Amino acid sequence: MTRQEGYSNRMDRNKSTINLGIVVSGVVLSTVIFFTLLLFSAMTYQRVNGVSWVIGLIGAYFIFQKKISRDTAIKPSKSAFRCWLGLLVLLWGVDWCVMFGSVALIGANPIVSKMLSFLIMSMIGYCLSKIFENSSFQKKKGLVPLYYSILFIMVAIISFFAFFFGDYALVYNGDGYSQHYTLFKNFREELLALIRTGAFPPMWDWSYGIGSSWFSKYVYYNLGDVFSYLSILSPTKYLAQWFSFLVLFRAYLAGLAYYSYAKRKLTSRTALIVTSLTYAFSPLVIMNITRHPFFINVMIIFPLLLLGIDKVMKEKKIAWFIMVTIWAIVNNFYFAWLLAIGGFVYLILNYIYVYRFKESVVSFFKPFLIGLVLIVGLISIYIIPVLINVKMMSRGEDIFANDMITYNLRYYLRLPLDLINMNGGRPYRLFGGYSVVFVLALVYLIRRRKNYSILLMSLVLGGGILISPPLASVMSGFGSPIHRWMLLLNLPVALAIGYLIENIRKIDARDILSSVYIYGLAIGLSVIGENFKTANFNLTIPLVFIAMSLILVFCSYSKIISEQKIRYLLALVVILNVFVNVWSYHSIKSLARIDKSTNTVEYLESGIKESFAGADRMVKTSPSERLQLSSENRISPAKLFKGNTSSLLGVHQLNSYNSIQNKYINEMLVNDFGNKNFPTAPFVVIKDNPTLLRFMGVKYYVSKNKSYIPSGYKKMNELENNVILSETQIVVPFAYTSDKVISEERTGELSQPERLAVLLDSVVTSDASKIKTYRDQASIERVSYKIRDNKTKEIVETTKDNTYHFLAGHSYSVILEPGSVDNKEELYVSFKSATPNFVEVEERLSRKTHDIEMKALAKGELAPKLTPYERLKFYTTNAYIYDDKKIRFTITGKKLTQLIESDGIISGNGYRKIVDQSYYLGKGNNNSKVIQLKNSSANDLIISKLEFLKDNQSLGQKEEKIKVLDNNKLRHLKFLKNQVSGTIKNESATLLATKIPYHPGWTATVNGKTKELKRVNYGFVGLDLSPGENKVVFSYKEPGLLLGTVITVGTLVLLFIIFIYSKIKKLMIGYKKNERG
């Protein structure tokens, strides 16, 4: 060996030593500081660990930078230095996982856990150091997942530090808590019970609202979500932290899934790393990290689905496509539709632009059709029950595209800003926050469209969907034109940015000029859309990134900076843009707006336990004797759908999002009883109607104010925080017979309050041939009234059919006929329709001027005229008003306030017109002005056939009717696993009515013989009974499950036979060849 070679080897060893020293010093320094702070400070171990690592990273960097600078001969390369420093950050993530797993999940001592973590980090660091010493490995794409992991950990820790160090969970206080976390927790408990006992949970669960099948309860969020099954890995005590970890883990896997697809398209390692991070923290992912974590699954599946399609087209391998498609379908049937459209469009674009019709349609699509047939056969066990349940759901009644052809003008003006700003207006759930660099990428693709046909057409189609409500509605399942489909748009956007980073040197003057024009147009439209409010934080941040991007591309075009540096700087801008999006959406809100009573780790457990203010620990409920929370008061810190915790506490109550969404029940409440349309949780809006509560078997009632206790309910006890528990001894039994049978056709002639009153002594059915007269016994009477405008003091004029025009912003008093209602009679209001009447800008200005004049006249002053500036300000403020058909109208009785509202065509949950409504207003009052109306809408409101009704039937009379039903109830009632049974003795043939929701999964036997079920009382199960002693058994089986199982098993057997046949055939061919040889 020559002297020069020996010197060179020593230099290489020194470089490796220095690099390894960076890692070792950082780990050792952070560990020493950890022990010091833990022993001598009052901080928790989480804070101590975070602080020690920050100091360790900074210390290692500066110490070795200073040491290295003394001898440039042994100074390592910048790329190697970044690699080793990145390894140190990765070890930080390893340390966090070890500490969390040992301390939080197992309960180990933090000092012991840190020692264990130190050993693990040392071993990982040593192993990876040997890999990193191989300089050729650093140049390969294989290192991309590592760099991506380091960046992901850094962004996650910095962006969510308020959650981590404030002991918060990544659980939004609305849907995140009331739906996702509670179901995650419940699913875990049932999985553990299945593992421990081997017994499958009951197929029907009565603890969710009116009841829910096991399949329908979990099919939307949990059954196909692989991450829900990981819930069993965490102890109950640390489930909130584990849930939070799995949410971030989903986002991390989304980036890796994108990388697995994009590495076939992009060649630059920098582009792959940056766009993987961009994809992992794309706008809808950032939002859904706390709100709807299962949405992120789409981001994982979509790249893998495209990869499967590529494998079929290019490699003729179908296995990957089948596996991913099965996952896509089982994951969630709503998103399966979205993924199917995305995959089909990708397939069509490949056929047009890559294969250019050279292959016949049949031969090109044949493998995919074969794959789909196999997929349907393999998962029929899932598909068939899902289709039956979807058919029975109360969703799917939305008006297509919210009755729109185009969006409003302001939507289009604000669209550029909403797309690049994380905290934009979010119309129709459009969550923006895309990197402004995408505009440069789009210009680059358009000018070189022949090379990027598929990607560009994908973006063009996405743009078309963004501006077209009908197309967005199709993507959303033919309902509201919401933009959840943008989960698919994230992939082509990331790829476009990747191509720009790869080809930054190819940007020319025309690209830069076109980009400047587009940026200028976007900024101009945004300023106009913001009513010329230029001092806007939402506009300022994008402007900064636009300026940075343009400076970089200009430097690239001028060749002031080298290509590699430009690529790195552009990547840095994109990463910084991602970080700002995540940080602005989560960290700022974490520090300033997180409600500590809703989503801390501590609350997630205590909030569940106190959902019913302790009432669940005082009374025993059942499907026949339910508990209900007041709809007017927040009883517990939980904000929405408190009934979603009922199964965890063993409580039976009506309100629950997870209750079976039965279209018949929803139609009953909306069409027959006149309640607000809330198909996802129909009983949320029954508004304390005592007749309906009793009919549904609500024995216990929880309220925060005694004035909200329904009539007939007596105070039973006072709970925590002055919450009142009341009860009634008389409710309609779970199953009963009545000698009065009334047809639905007949009840259709009655008013909605009358239809409800019928249920206290009759059974409503669709096939009754004879009915008892009801009008002779009617207790519902119309009350004469007049309506006075509280602002003008004038009586409001009406038409013959009682149609009223209520002005925007006005309140009104309803003057009932004196003596027409006493304080024992219950009041209702009903109307045929409530329609918004759009107020033009000129009319709004005229009304404003009139109000100013009236106020001045009341004070005896001269009315001031609006200045030109005030007029201009008024016109700019109202420049973009349009007929959004939004309604917000309140009717207040003696105790209750009923809210009549509709988000109109801007609704993301389905636009439904308000027709045939009836609302309970509570007891009457001798005061004739007890009822107040207020139009809080921006538009006028026209209400047709407005009627006020009173029920002059006394409470005692109602209770006597219920007692008659109670004497004819199903006795020895038992709720067994998947069964309801009881006995009844009747003297004549009659009809049995139950509170079992009408569903094809239910069957019945009477005295061991199968009986045909009927739909009774609008949405429940009933059957005919013969005279004599009858033992009735209702049984539930998931409909379609048996058929689906047979098809799935048959498909597996067929595939096995084909496999064996192909193997035998190959062996025979080989044997014949050997014989010939």
C-alpha cells in the first residue's frame, strides 16, 4: 500500500468516525439531559424527553461543526453530513416510540424505559451506520423511505407539539369524539371479547338508539378498516394515545403508498422525498387527522390501486389488483365508489394515450373484468349484506347536486385562494392548502402536454369537477356536490410537483411569464372575492410562497445557482409550504382554540363516563324502558350525539348516529310526525314531544332545567351539576295488540299531531281492510290566531290558505284567540312548506334606509342620509349575495324553542326542502302572546298553510289509553342474543305491534310456526295473531350473509380446483416431454 493510499484510508475512517460521532454525541447528550431534568425538575417525562432531544440535536450539530472546521482535510461531504444528522432525527422517533410503548402502554418506569431506549438506539444506529458508509447506497432510491420518514417525524412533532406536550389526543370534539373514537373503543372491546371467549357478538345491538345490527353498526367505519383491528394492541388506559398514534401512522403510510407508485414515474430522489411528504400532508389529510381519520385510508389505497392497474397492463399480473380492490371495497362502500371512478378514469386514459387504441377493447379490459368477477365472488360475504343495508338506509334521499347547475359567483372568484390556503372558506367542504409551486408545475405540464398526457388530463378532469356541481355530485354518490373526491386529486398534484422539481432547468421564459399571468389572475380574483380586503392573513401567506417560487425559477432560468441547489431550494419551499399548512391548521388552533374540556386524553374517558351525568348509574334501562337526554341542554361536556356512548355504558336511549338508519323510521318522523329531516340520526330532533317519547318507551328523562321536563314526567332525583333525572311510570309497551287497526291511507288524511295521537290506542298498518273512525274521537283542534310584527307593530296580512310572508331579521308575536288555550293543553305548529324568498341588494338597501329613518323618527330627529362611502361599502359587502335558499327560523312556545333550518344549496349533508312540518311547542298559557317567531335568515321566508293546533286531551286520558295497550302487551318479554320473545293470550284474531325496526333481517315464529311479518306503525315490525295462547319469537339474522358466504366459499373452492388442475396439467406436459425425450 502506498503512503497516499494509507492517508486516503485514514481520511475515510476519520470521516466515518466524525459522522458516527454526530449520532453518538446527540444520543448521549440527550440521554444525559433527560436524566438530569427528570431528576431535578417538575416536568413530565414527555416534556423532558422533548427538551432533551432538541438540546441534543442542536448541541451535536454545533460541537462537531466547530470541531470539523478546524481541519478541512477530514471534513465530511455535505450529503453525508445531512444523512447522519437525519439518522439522529430518526433515532429521536425511535426513542419516542420506545418511551411511549413502555411508559404509556405498559406502565414502566421512565428511567428504565430510557435505558432500554438507549440500548435500542445504539444498536439501530450502529447497524444503519454500516449501511450509510456505503456511498453508493446513498445515491439509490432505496434511501428515499428513510429520508421521507425523517421529514415526516419532524413535521409531525413540530406541528403537533401542542397535542403531545399538552396531553391532548388527535380527536376532534365533534365527529372525532362522538363517532370515530367511541366506535373504535367499542369495536376493540368486542374484538377482545371474541378473542377471549370465542363467542361472536350479538348480531343485533339494542344499546344504539332504536337498535342496530352488528354489521350496519361497524360496516361504515370499522369493519373494513385494518387500523381498527390494531386497537386490541393497546391497554384501555392508553387507548386515546394509541388512537392518536394510529391516525398519524395512516398519514405516514399514505406517503409510503404514494412512493411505491411514484418511484415508477419519477427518477429524482429529491422529487420522490418531497412529493411523498406533500402527499402525506395533503389538505384533506391535514384536516382529517383529527376529524375523520378513516378518510386517510383512501390516500393509502388509491396509489396502490393504480399500481395494481399498472401491473395488469404492463406485467399481466392480476393478484395485486385483486387484493387492493378487495381492500378498497371492504374499507368503505362510499369511498369504494370514489376509488372505482378514479381507477376507471386512469384505465381509460392509459388506453387512449398509452396504448392509443392499438389493442382491442375486449382484449385490453378482459383481465380487469375477470379480476372484478373474482373479486365479487370472493367478497360476496361482504357485498350482499352491504347492498341490503344500503337499500334500507334513510340516506340517499338528497336532491341531486343540491338542485344546481353552477356554483355562485363568489365560489369561482375565491376558488384560487381556497385551493392554496389551508384556512380558506371551505365551500362544499373544499379543503385547500396545495403548494403554490403547483401552478408552475401545471404551466410546465401544459406546455409539454405530449409527454404528460395522462397526468394533465387527470388534472383537467379534476378542474372540471371543481367548477361543476353535477360532476361533483356524481363523485359524491349523487348527493350534495361536496369535494371529498379531492382525496384522489392529491396524487396527480404531487406527481406534477415532482416532475417540476426533476426538470427545473427546463423552465424557460414563457413558462415563467405564463406563471406570472396565472398568479396575477388568481391574486386579482381572490382580492375581488374577498371584497377587496387585501390585509388578509389567508392571502398574505400564499403571496410569500408565490414570491419565493418565482425567484427560484428565475434564478434557475438565469443559471445564477446550480441545478442541484435550485432543486434543493425548490424542494425546501414545498416542504416549508406543507409545514405552514399543517402548523397553521393544527398548532395555532392547538394553542389558542383547543377546548380542554373536550379532547384531552383525560376527557375522552371521563367524558364517556359522564355522558348521562350519572343517570346511567342510577337507573336500569332496557329496549322497552329507555332513557333520553333533553334536546335543549348540554348535559355533559360532549357536544354532539351523546347516544353514541350508550353501548359503552349499557344505556338504552333513542339518539345515536350509530343506530340503524332505517328509511321507514325516518319517513315516519319526517312525513308522518312532521319532524326535521335528519336521516343519519332521526331521533335527535324529536324535541321533547311527550307523546312521541312515551310511544318510543322513554321512561327516564335527563334535563338541566326543570322547565324542560316533559308533561307527565316527575322529578326523580337531582344529579351532578344540577342535572335533573325524571321519570314516568306509563309508557307504550314494547309489543302489544290493539283492537283498533287504522290504515296508513286513512291517517294520511289527518294532521301530523293527529297521526301521532293515533298511536296511543291504535295500530297503523298498510293493509288494514277496516278501520275504526278516528275523527269522532279527535283531540286535536285548530286555534285561531293573528300575527303581529314586533318591529312595525302591524298585523301581518295573510292569504286564505294562511300563507305568511316573514321579513328577514324581523320577529313576530302570535296572538292566539283569548281563552282558546289553557295551561293543560299541548300546543303544536304545522305548515305545508317553508320557502326562502330572495331579497335583492336594492331592496336590502331600501330596508336599511327605512330602519334608519324609523329610529330617527322615534327619537324625534332628522333621519341622516347614507354617505356615498357608506353606500359603496354596502354594495361591496353585498356584492356576491345570491339565492342560497338558506332558512333559519325559530318558533318559541312557553318552554320550547323549535328551530326550523336548512343550509339550502350550500349544504354538505344534503339539500332537502322543508315541507309538511309539525313541531311541538309545549303546554299552552293563558297569555295569548306566548308564541314568538323570528326569521334569522338573510332572506325573507314564505310559510304556507301555517296552523296552530292544540291537543285538548288531558294527560289522564292519554295515560288511560296507554294502560289499555299495557293490558294487552307481550308478557314475559325477553331480549336474548339475536332474539326477542314473549307470550300473549288474546281472545280473538288481532295484530301484534312491536318497537322492532322494520328490517329484512327479522323473522318470527308463533308457537313454533313461521309467521309473515308486516310493517306497522309506519316503520316497525308486526304480525297477525290467532286467538288463544301464543308464544312469539322474533329472530335476527344478517340478511344476505348466508348467500354471500356460500358464494365466497364456492369461489374459493373453484379457484382451488383451477389451481390444482393447472398444476396437474403442467406436470402432465412435463411428463410427456420426458417420455418423448
